[in-house]
Amino acid sequence: MFTKELYQAALPHARALGIEPAALLAVIEVESAGVTGATVKGRTEPVIRWEGHYFDRRLSGNDRQRARAEGLAHPNAGAIKNPKSQEARWAMLTRAAEINSVAAFESASYGIGQVMGAHWQWLGYPSVASLVNTARSGIAGQIELMVRYIDKAGLTGALKRQDWAAFARGYNGAAFAKHGYHTKLAAAYARYSQIVRSGDVD
């Protein structure tokens, strides 16, 4: 998925973290599965995933009852299935926002780094709307959001060492090996290192 635009957007963030650009590009590729956006009503939007259990725990009373009745909230993780299309997912988020906008935007993950809106305060954004607007601003905004998470979660050192297992464990959880995240990262890093060394990035 390498493009010069992606490289130019990632470069300042890699430098700020003190890591190789190839390492950040590898994370972007693996976490995004090569998809950096989707067309929704004629606009390019970041890819999102809805988490109905997040929404459920942020609501109470009539709002929670309504959200459950409309198939937007459930106490159990995974009980609310995500539609296949991003347009349908954004429509789901819009419906949820009509019930409670802050809770709704906190209950989705955004962009190439799949960062939850609920992390807005932890990541230093003034509001969840600010986090979402950053993700919606384009690929550079998505990278900024992901890099904030990497830095805050203490995973920069693993990227500096190219310790893919440590990074995958911290970013994806204990089951990372089952999905081969670490091996995918290593392979992507090797490929991007070759591209960067070739100089074909301007």
C-alpha cells in the first residue's frame, strides 16, 4: 500500500518518535489492512468499527433502552455486529449520535490505527469531537491519532528495537500470535526498509 503521500505524511511522526519510517509504515499497513479510507456520501472518511458494549455502558435509563431496542447497544462485547460496508457503519454511528452524541463518538474506533474515541482525554484531545475531527481530516490526521496512542501506550521502544512481538502484544493484546501480527509486521518492515533504502520516496 506504499504511496509517496503516505510516506510524506508518516515521516515527521517517525522522526518525532525517533523510529525508522519503515517501522511506522509497517504498523500502518498491518493495522489498516491496507485500507486508509472509505467513500461515504461522496466524502472520504476514516474506516470505523462500532462497539455496542461501549455505547451501552455509557448510557442509562431511557437512552439505554432506546439504544438496545434499536440494535445499537448491548452489554456484551461483540453482540452488536458491524455491517460490512463503511457507509452502513457511519449510518449506525449517526443514529447512535441522535441518542447521545458524546457516548456515540466514544464508542467507535477510527482510522488506520483503530483508536477508540473513548481514549480522547487520555490521548490529550480537548474533546471526543476533536479526536474524531482529527481522524476525519485525512491520512495525516489518522497517523497523528495512531502515533499519539503508540506513544501514550509506551510502545515506542518496541518499534525502535523492531521487537514486533512486544509491539503486537501491547497494541493488539495477548492473542496477537494467533493472528500473526508480529510476523506480518516483520515482513512489512523488511519490505518498507528496502523501499526507503532505494531512495524511491521523494
